Amino acid sequence: MEPIRFRSEIRYWNAEKQSGLAVADIPPEHVAPIGGLKQQRVRGRIGSAAFTSSVMPAGGGQLALSVSKAMQQAAGVGMGDLVEFEITAIGRD
């Protein structure tokens, strides 16, 4: 499977709280190729920083990538940044 590449803003899962879990929304055209609207493990890159994380349904037919603080620090990015991601579902590569 070819890696999925997309650009997304890092945001809080719960925007009202402005704290907690950070995520990046996966564009709709990539939901089916990554495996659909289900939680699953992925590996990928933000720039040259490699990571292992999870994607999960985010409601309304959306899928979101969990973006940990360690991932953000390794890539030199933060909340509100528009970032280039590359991901592959573990077990589908």
C-alpha cells in the first residue's frame, strides 16, 4: 500500500476545552484507502520525524489522526500548525 499524504491543521479534539487530545483531520478522500471509519494503528512521518499513532472516527464521517506531544516536539510543530502528514495503516503495508 502506498503511503497516504495529506495536509491538515493540528487541533484539539474538543475545541471548546482548548486542551487535551490533539488530532489532525484526515481528508475524506483518504478515509476508504486507509481502511474506513474505524480505529486502527498507523505509522508515518511529519517531515523527517517518524511516528506510530492511531486514527479514529471523529463523527460526521470524519477520521482523525491522534498527534501526541512527543510527535509534535519531534517534528517541531504545534497546535494550530498546518502540517504535511504521511501515514500507512499497520498491517496494510
